[in-house]
Amino acid sequence: MKETIKPQDLSTEFYTAEKCYIAELSNTPDDPDASIARARVAPGVTTRWHRLSGTVERYYIVGGRGRVEVGKLPPHDVEAGDIVLIPPMCRQRITNTGSEDLIFLAICTPRFSNDVYEDIEDQQA
């Protein structure tokens, strides 16, 4: 990796099957130790249950309000400034409980790749 300044580019935002919008802010092979994505969940939407294999994920809530479900913890309300720590293979989903978009940064170590993502929606009871 070399020193770099990356301006935010939200034009790369795309909709996922997980039911949220993602803009990859920093996710490149020359920086394999971490990735940062901006996630956006519309009001009233709950993302699909999923987990990441071999990757730690951290949510940093930037704006809006939500309810996060992680592992065996009870559902927990989150708002701007809150941080959610998600170990590898830990089930997770988040619901936007507010009236505006829920925005958070998803910081992954090592960097996120599609092959670590596992949709487990149909395995939940």
C-alpha cells in the first residue's frame, strides 16, 4: 500500500440482495488488511440474516436510527456514534427503525470479498 487520499464517491453505490445500498469507499487488493464501505438502509427495511467467514466486521453508525441483531445478543437500538463489533461467522442483520435513511460504515478486516459473504436468511427460525 502507498499513501493515498480517496475522495468519497457515492456514484458507485449499488443495491444488494441483502436489501441495502453499498458504496465501496476503500476496498482494493493493494490494501488487503481492511476495507470500508458505506451502507444505506431505507426506512422500515430489515437486511437479510448473513455472516462473514474469516472476516471481522465493525459497523460505525453515521446517521439515522436502527435496531441491530448480532449473534446471541438481544436486539439493540443504535444511533449515530454507536459501534457494533461482529466476529467472523456471527449472524447479523439490521433494521432501519427511523424515518430517514440509516447510514453506517462497514469496516472489515481483512478486506471484504464476495466469497466471505453467506446469506443465512432461510436458516433462521
